[in-house]
Amino acid sequence: MPVDIQRIEMDQLACWRIRHDDAELVVAEQGAQVLSYTRGPGLPIIWLSEEASFVRGQPVRGGVPVCWPWFGDLARNPQAIQDGFEGSQPPAHGLVRGIDWTLKNSYSDVDGGTLEFVCADPNALPDWPHAVEPTLTIRLDQRLHLSLASHNRGDTPVALSQALHSYFAISDIHQVTVEGLDGRPYIETLEGWEQRKQEGNLLFTGETDRIYLDLPPTLSLCDTGAGRRITLETRGSQSAVLWNPWIEKAKRLSQFADDAWQRMLCIETANVMSDMVCLEPGASHTLSVSIGVEPL
């Protein structure tokens, strides 16, 4: 079946849609954000909020936002990353989610389709005066592949943190486990940022916001309710953030239904904390994840 790549509109946002076999992927130019990913008639693979709004300059709830050149609260990042920002009000999750990226290239072959986005306008990041250019390559074949490359074109070293903030669609948060975390250290951000060690697979019984470090290259999201396993194979990353807001926080989130916490889980492929990226002049780093799905 030929690959179909089309430009479409979603309210105020210009987007690109790839259709290949039974899969469909939608990506917004704003933030180079994957909005949705489905394969076949069942549950989506990437979750998009039922209350998502597609407004220019406003991040969309769900999909795969790109967090760059820092993740989360800048004040919680290593000092070298904090020192790189010269403004007074750093937004959460960096500077690129609400600005347009440029589609540099798109192409298809017999196996799938590829989109290459670049965020190359230095005027778009006025309080971050570094000549580091991020490029996001998105490929859809039998899997979904995301590669975020950062190239330091300046003459001074630059430190950054980043994440592919992936929201996964699940049948029920009570019926999923995450495999591959056993024995790994993590930071429990909900309890004083204590450092702990994971014992066994991760189950979910309440609000979760953890930074896992020293990770293997493969994690699995086992969803017994949906009868499937989602695998994440990563490169250039040894950290991940796992997040679910649970009941009370869900009520305070924008573009988020009160009960949506039951149907989503974030596993965010990252370079955070001790896994941050330090780019020497001329150097580059690529953070990648390949997302596959198989039946249980």
C-alpha cells in the first residue's frame, strides 16, 4: 500500500498526516509535536486528550511534546542548564513547544514515511542565546521512530536537558505495568525528591511522578486490559520520567477530563539530571525512541 503524506489543518494548527498500511500519524508544525498515532481499529497507541485545543502558541495536551532545552522546572535542573537561560520567567519544559518548526524534508519509500523538522530560528529563543539547533526526525513504518538531534554550532559548550514527553493510551491505569525498571534508581519527586530504588515492575496505585536513571535501552508497557505490550527502544538516553496525575491533580489540569488519568500514562524518554547533555563546540547528540506494539 503506498504511503500517503498530506498537509492538513486542525483548528489553528498546520499539521502533517502520514498514512501507511493500517497506521495513521498526525504531527503539528507547532512544536514538531506528534498529536496522535493509531494502528488498526483498536485503542490508539499515542493518547490525545478528548479536551485538547489546537490553538497557536498553546501546547496541546497529549501526543508527544518536545521538551527542550530543558525539562520540567528549570530551577530543578542542574546549575549548568539553569545558567544557560538569561530570562526572568522560564516556562516549564523549555522553549520550543509553542513555536513553529520548519518541515525541512518529507519523503516516503516502500516501507514507510518520514518527516524532518528543524527549529533553526534564533530569534524564536531570545532568552537562550546559544547556537544549538534541534532537529526532529519522525518516521512511521511498522513502528514509530522519533529522533531528536541537537547540534552545537557555536564556539562555547552548552548544557541541556530534554525529553520526548510521550503520552500513551491505555485501557485502564489499574491494569498496566512497566517492565525494565527493576533495581533502577529513581527520584521520587512527590516526596521531597528522595532517591530510591525500584523493586520489581512498576504498578500504579496513586499519583506518579518519578525520574528514573541508569536505565536499560528497552522498557515495556504491559497492558493486560488491551491485550498488548508497547515497547520503547531508546538510544542516547539513560533516563525517563513516568507520570500519571491520578484523581485530584487531573481536576486541575488544562485540556484534561477529570477521569482521563485512567486512560493515559506518560513514559518520557529523556536526558535529565545526571543524564543531561553537555555539548562541546561542533558536537551533536541524538535522543531516540522506537515505539512498537505486540499482542500479549
